[in-house]
Amino acid sequence: MGVEQFNKEIESKFGNRLRSRVNGILIEGDRILMVRHKMSADRDFWSVPGGGMKFGTSATENLKREFLEETSLQIEVEDYLFVHEFLDPPLHAMEHFFKVKRMDGLARLGKDPELSDENQILQEIQWMTSKDLQNLNPNHLHRAFWGIKSLNDLCLWKGYFNFGNISIK
């Protein structure tokens, strides 16, 4: 499948509407579990596991489902941390971040059931230190993780954040 067709599938599944997403921050020791997403044919994007909420199920149920789909891990959802408004047209989402704890399983890359096998956006999962995050190209890292000095700092954030999003005029 070509670049243009890939971009069209991503836009048709996720773009041009406001989405509500849940994201889980799983820290074990000095590492956080991160997922590399293919956001377009020419752009990768590292963030924590998570995804869109399905109508009629709670945030915690959605996050448990997303974690299982993306990482094969069963989790317990702990504290609600913060909300981030992600705006990078055609994508726009209210992203709710929770602290989570592994209950069972070994981390391995899953797949997004909303996308065809040839257009999977999930590319890789990796346990990273704060230093690993600092060494990533910021254009390929979720803004919530830019410039953090300690992974524990993420669990102290409370409130609404908009980390320099592109805005629609």
C-alpha cells in the first residue's frame, strides 16, 4: 500500500473529529513502557500505550483493553494524573493519562484492531529511562514527555495541559 493510501486510512479512522483517549503510564524501576506509532508514512511517534474510548465503557475498561491490545499486558488502573489536549490536524484528541500497574503478562507488541494488517501504526514497544526519552528527537516524542528529568515527575502532574499544539485558525 502506498504512502498516500496509508495517510488516507489513518485520517479516515482517526482524523477530523474530536476523540477521547486514555493513556497509561507504566513505570517499573527506572523505566517507562513506550510504544512507537507510525503516525504518517514519514513520521514515527513515541508515546505510552493507550487509545480511543469506546462508547458505553468506562475509561478504566478502555485503558485495560488498549493495554492488552497493544502490549499483551493485563493492568490495574491506579491514579488519574492529567489531561492533555492533542491538536495536530487532522488529529484532535483529549488524552486522559493514568498511572497503571502491571498485573500479569510479558510486554510484547500487539496490533490495532481498527486498522488493516498492512497499515498497522504500532511499530515497537520498548522500556525506556528518562535519559532514553531525552535522547529521542522531540518531533518523534509525545510532548508530555519532552524535557522530563525524572519518570516520577510524570506522576506528580495534575490538571489540563496543552503542550504547544498547532491550532486551527
